[in-house]
Amino acid sequence: MAKPEAKIVARAKTAQSKSKGEALPFTKKNYYLLMAGLAVIILGFVSLGMGSITLAPILLVLGYCVIVPVAILYRGSESASAGQDTPTE
């Protein structure tokens, strides 16, 4: 069985290697999309409070099921091409 110190050192090295090469996962565009999704959700609840039985569910489903997941999963073209820009010799 491995010594406890070896496990701690291995975990620390793994954490350092992950934090060195990766930038923050969310960009400004992600936050703008998330804010837009929250605005659509708020509008959905406001229209629900006003008695709309057609517009409110459409806005709520659009906000919760489309815009917020897109905001979380969106990756810009810069991050996708950054890993492919390796110099060739």
C-alpha cells in the first residue's frame, strides 16, 4: 500500500498541472449569455404573474432549457483553436 505522503504529493502535482495550462472556463460571452437567460426567465415569471398562459411557459422553457445550457456549454472559437496552434518544425 502506498504511503500517505506519496498520495498527498501526487494529488498536489495533479492539481498544479491542471491549473497551469487551463484558463478560466467562462468568458465574457458566457456570462452575457447567462445574463440573457436569466432575463428571459425573469420575464417569463413576470408574464406568468400577469396571467399569460402561452407566453410565460414559452419564455421559461426557452430560458431554462435552451439559453442557460448554451451559456454553460459554449466555447468560443479561440479556445478550440488554441490547442491546435502548435508550431511545426
